Amino acid sequence: MDPSEPNGNGVSEELPPPPPVPPNVTPLKAESEQPIKKALLVPMARRGVGSRGNKIPVLTNHFQVKVTNSEGYFFHYSVALFYEDDRPVEGKGIGRKVLDRVQDTYGSELAGKQFAYDGEKTLFTVGPLPRNKLEFTVVLEDVTSNRNNGNGSPGKHDSPNESDKKRMRRPYNSKTIKVEISFAAKIPIQAIANALRGQESENSQEALRVLDIILRQHAAKQGCLLVRQSFFHNDVDNFTDVGGGVLGCRGFHSSFRTTQSGLSLNIDVSTTMIVRPGPVVDFLIANQNVKDPFSIDWAKAKRVLKNLRIRTSPTNQEFKITGLSERPCKDQTFTLKQKGKHGDGECETVEVTVYDYFVNQRNMDLRYSADLPCINVGKPKRPTYFPIELCSLVSLQRYTKALSTFQRASLVEKSRQKPQERMSVLRNALKINNYDAEPMLRSCGVSINSNFTQVDGRVLPTPKLKVGNGEDLYARNGRWNFNNKKLIEASKIEQWAVVNFSARCDVRALIRDLIKVGDMKGISVEPPFDVFEENPQFRRAPPHVRVEKMFEEIQGKLPGPPKFLLCLLPERKNCDVYGPWKRKNLSEFGVVTQCLSPTRINDQYLTNVMLKINAKLGGLNSMLAGELASTIPLVSKVPTLILGMDVSHGSPGQSDVPSIAAVVSSRQWPQISRYRACVRTQSPRVEMIDSLFKRVSDTEDDGIIREVLLDFYTSSGKRKPDQIIIFRDGVSESQFNQVLNIELSQIIEACKFLDEKWSPKFVVIVAQKNHHTKFFQPNSPDNVQPGTVIDNKVCHPRNYDFYLCAQAGMIGTTRPTHYHVLLDEVGFSPDDLQELVHSLSYVYQRSTTAISIVAPICYAHLAASQLGQWMKFEEASETSSSHNGTAPGGGPAVPQMPKLKENVRNSMFFV
């Protein structure tokens, strides 16, 4: 806003001019106060390694790397490409072709140097090129194979027809490209050795980036699809159909990592989604799950096809799809130039339909395109149309839309591999890639060991659990059950009712079985007040209308507000009533609710449902024995708050969907099994949580942390936490400093705002699942045992990190969680900290298994995804008033998350 303009109140923001200086006064220059610079926090160094547990040898998919040329330098050059008329070359993928041609043509002028080129503007060499600035000109024959401008259509066979040729603008079709290579920086290869000693620097990160670029280039030369450090070959054996015209494509991740035992190459199996190659129509029919081309929703088709590449028959030229024609092929016209009938060489223009042109002038047989839109590969003002049946999608094109629940389930099922199978695939990958023969790696003196690295693992003792009647519960292999056991704190199910959204089932039998299972677990279940069946006339109504109508009926019949509602849904996954139903209950009525889909109901299923209901109603299923006996090191003796923090973003391609920040906090210390959640929306794709501290006035803070601290105080016998342990999920190494200097400082501010004199001690731990390190048992087909911890050899050379496999890997290969301890002011020993993290994998109330990541983080995921469903429903019904207006930065305002009713705010509604 211009400061001279009136603000919203009609008052000018401009400051009044200063008063005039009296004639006998000499103004003094004000001393400017130097702002006190706060020292920035960096991740802490390792304090040592743990020793507790049963020691075992473990193999990992890291391969040792030696670098002998440590005296040399990488030289960094900037690359710029121009057409003859000095327009920059912007097409993707041209860069590699151009640089290959430069090397072929001007090898001697480059002193025979090999390039490590990133495909865009950066190039590295080992040792310098002859000059700091080099300029070359190369001619590429095929740079324009996919450029055919104008709204004509390609001519017969491999060349555009005469009239099309004349219409093409010459510079656009230029095959001559100027290349400028300019020196930018010099990086000592020695920097890699320094990083291995724990001295990370910009140079060491750049040097490792060079090695990773060499791997990418190696894969690009084999025609792979590159996705960051993962590479995918065009081999149908690697494709698996997951439905909807989408294929899972299996490839490999490979990257260099600095570890305690030196440089290593981390290789893993990786999967990405690609669109099914072949006729465009076949893809659309599968994608939309329709019977024939005439049932396709073309508005949807246009969105999904945009920017995909096709080959057209019979010329086999490649184009990028820019859109679809407005009209069907038989009605869509374009202007065709042709020789005049008088034979005087004059050209005349005629309007013809795309269909007529291809059928009559090109003598092509079109079977079904006449009534379908054409594919447009031209520019907005100069379209180029092709009948759809002549277009086929090129292979290895990423599918970046969100997968449906069924596609995701199919992908997981088809891409999992047992540990032994994965090991043999990785051994094979190393052999096939043959990195030792890669000239650039050889010139750096890089050699790669072909054996899996062996590390020292330890299996931590299994935490002991307590259930009802003071009984112990022993987990075996990370699993336990409640057979013949009572829950440690059983709640009471009373003043409740059943709501049935047209699910087919015997509701009376379900209620009977539920009462029986509850009784076995120590939960007293009163008979429900009523069963509310959905009125058939609303079955096809929009989801929020169905929910409204159901609530009208409930309110009309129940004598007072229910304490609990059991909701039966017709579909197991993705039922569109779920979001609006949850929102109505939790945010408008304050009613605890459990949804279930009665497709496969047995005692085990009902026991699992009971575990969820009990936790939601304030009960507890099991607890750590250490919680009850107050023997958890450093946590049981001093009031300690445990936080789980996570931000979930909209799926790729949804750039305007708000991100959802969830903070889950422990309550009723000295317990560490009870949690509550606070969820807020924030700007799309922002990873740092921005509402931890939100100062509204001198005395008011509307942030998440204040809410959390007040609840801890009231639920923990009026005690403030002296220690706050933060588990943060979903951040990469490059964001660790932000977690410490942005999020942690907001949390400290919120504490100080409540009480200036109060200084709790903090522990900050980041948990990562999205990495490529896997562990294997030597000479065993099984996964590593639950409780396996690794804090040596493949861990960071300086920073404090460890890997933990808390869960029993039943299917596929166990994915360990990588924990990074960024700060520890409490002073945990490595053993005590690892034991605490391990124990927090055993307090998850929804299941009878150890889980792969600490429960507070798991709960944060659940809370964010449940309330994310509310937001989805908000968009669908477009009732949110906060869509209007703008955010402070001028972008659209982020819709606020509806607040939970007070009586459910502190419940575990998310389990």
C-alpha cells in the first residue's frame, strides 16, 4: 500500500513533518542503537553412541567410495545457449544435445575435457578448460523436429508440406545455436575429505553436487527419465499398471553421502508414476474409467493432457500438447494455402476442416475422430490440430496428479519387495550402471566398492506395557494382543446412537457384537438410544446436505445431545460424507464420533474399533510400565511436555490449497500416552509452521503453543513444563536451521509471553522417513528385528543422528526412521534418548503393534489429514466465507480452520 494513500479508516498513513528547529539550537545527531544480533543455532554435534541392547551385524545399501584425486579442483562454468537472433534457447532437453555436439565438434579446443553438465545452466570439469570464456556455434538437425508452427498440419512422411514450410518463422526453426561457457568458480576436491571429517562447507556441498550431477548425466545418456537423484529406464519390465491409465515405473535412486566411515554411494529401488504410453484415447478411457471415447469428459481431459508429449502418425514427429480444439474434428476449420486452379502459380487460401484435410488431402483413414476434439500442439494464436487417433503418448512421462486411494494401494502392493529380493536387485543395479567405467568419475579418482557396507546394529529391549487389572503385557516381535485382557482405563459408552448412511448391514447384530466385545475389554456399553437410517430420497444428494438432513432427524428425536455417535458409511475408503460428518460433529456439536464401513466385520475388527472409541472418549488402552512406575529417564521426574509437529500440503498440482499445520501435545504428565491436537491452516506449500506464536495485542497471543501450554498446565496438576521435547516431521536437512531459528524461537517467544521469567529446556528432534537407507540381516530372508538401532558408520560425520526400525516389517523391506537430534538442552545420554524414542513407538492407541515413527508425529499426521478432509468439503460446497478477501501479502486469504467445540478440543478425536 502506498504510504501516502488513506488507510482503511480514511486516515493518511504519512507521518507529519518534523517541527522547525529554533535558530539558536544545533541539532545533535542521534546515536543509532546497534540491534543485538541473536546467535543463530546450528544442529548440535554427536555426543557419543549408545551401547544398550543386543549387538548384531547389519548390512546397508551404502557402498564405500574412494576418492584418490584429492589434490585436484572442480571448475564450475555457466552455460548460456542462444539462437542466431540472440533469443535464449528455452526448450527443455535441448541443452544436453547441444553440449554433446560441442564436445564432438570442438574436442581439441576443449583440451579433451569431459563435462559434468546438469542439463541447464551449470557445467563442471575436473581441471580448467583452456580459456575462462569460450564461445561455440553448433548446428543441430533435429532441434526443430517438434516445432511445426502455424495452423497447418504436417505434410506427408518426414517433412512438413510445402505450404507449411513457407509459413514457419525462420528464427524459430533455426538449427544454429550459439553456446557461451564462462568460468564461475573453482572447488577443491579436498572439500569432500573435509566434510568427512565433519567440516561441512559450501565447497563440500558443491563438490558432492558435482558427483551427483555425474550420476544424473550418466543416466541421461542411457535415455532415462530423471527425477532428482532417481533414474528410470524405458523398459516395460519395470512398468506396473496401477489403474486409471497410470503406471508405476520402477527405477533406482543413487546419490553420494558423507558418512562416519567415509564417502558412500547410496543405491535404492525407487518408483515414480508415469502416464500409460500409447494412443491418447486409450489413456483417457482408462483415466476416466469410461466405456468409449464418446463418454470422455473433455474439460477433465484437457487438464490432464496439457504439456504431455505425443508422437503423431504417420510422420512419427514429437509435439507437446497445448490444448484441445473447441469443436469436433469434422467441424474444426483452419486456413489452408494451396496453388490456384488457374495454374499461374498464385496461392489461394481455403477454409477446410481438420477431418477433411486428413481424409481427403492426406488420404488417411480416420475411424472415430470425426466427433471428438482435435489435439492442439500449436501456440494460442496459431493452433496446430491433429485428429486424436493419430496421437500417441510418448513413454516415460511423469504423472504428477494425486493418486486415488485404490491406485495407491495397488502401487504399494505391486512395488513391495522382500529384503533378499531388494538386495539382489540393488547388486544388479550397481553392476548394470558400471559407474567405474564412467570417464568423469575416473578423472576424479572415484572407485566404488561393490559390497553392501556392514554396520553395527543393536536390538533395544522391548518396552513393557501395562493393561487393566495391573497386568503386564509383553510384546513379541513388535506385536501384542488384548486376548483375555482388559483395557487399562476403560471408558463408558452411554447416551449414544447409530447413524446409517445407507450402508447395507444387520445393524442390530453389529450393536450386539459391539456390546459383547466392549464387555470383554472392560468397556460398559449401554444399548443405543436409536438407529437413524438415512432417508432414501437423500442418498443422491450432495454430501453436506445428507449430513444436514441426518442431523435434523437426530435433533428431532433425541432427548438431549448425544455423547457419542457411531456412523456407518457405505464405502470403505474415500466416502464423501466423511469430511462434512466429522466437521459437523466436532466443530458444531462437540460430539465424539466413530465411522466404520461394515464390509468385513469380525471380533478382531470390532476390537480395533473399540480401541479407537475408548481413546476418543478419554480412556487408555495400554500404557508403558515406565509411565506408571515413573521410571522413564529424565521425563518422569521433571514436568515434560512432548510435541509432535507436522505440516501437510495439498497434492502436487494443487498450488492454491492451504497447507495444514498440526501440533500434537502430551497432557496429564507424568503420562506420555495421552495427547491432544491443535490444527491450523497456513499459506500453500509453506513448510515452517507460522502460527506457533501469534501476538494479537500486548496481552494476547492466539498461537498454537499458548493453547498447548495452558492445557498442559491445567491437566498436569498446575505445573508448567520444565522440559519441552519437540518431534518435527517432514523437513529436509536444508531446513534444519529454520526449525531451530524460526520455529523454536517462536515457541520460546510464546513461553516468555506467558511468563517472562520462565525458561524451559528444549530438545528438538527431526524424524525423516523419506530417505533411501535400508538395513538387511546378513544370511536371513527376514527384515531386521523390531527395535534395531544404528548410530554408526552410515550416520553423519558430525551431526547427532541415528536410524531406528521400531516396527516389525511384515511385508516388503522395513523402512527405518532417521532421527536427527538438532538440540538437547536436557542432556540425555544417547542410550536414554534412543530408549525414549523407542518407547514412544509403543504408545499408539490405535494399534497393537509398535509403529515405525514416534506416536506424537503419527497423531499429527492423523489430525492434519482428518481436518484436511473438512477443508476439501469446504471447497466442494464453497460455503467458506473466508475465501473472500486477501492475505496481507496480497495473495488470496487462507481460509481459517473451523475451531473444535470445547468439550472435544482436548480429546483424541484423531485416533
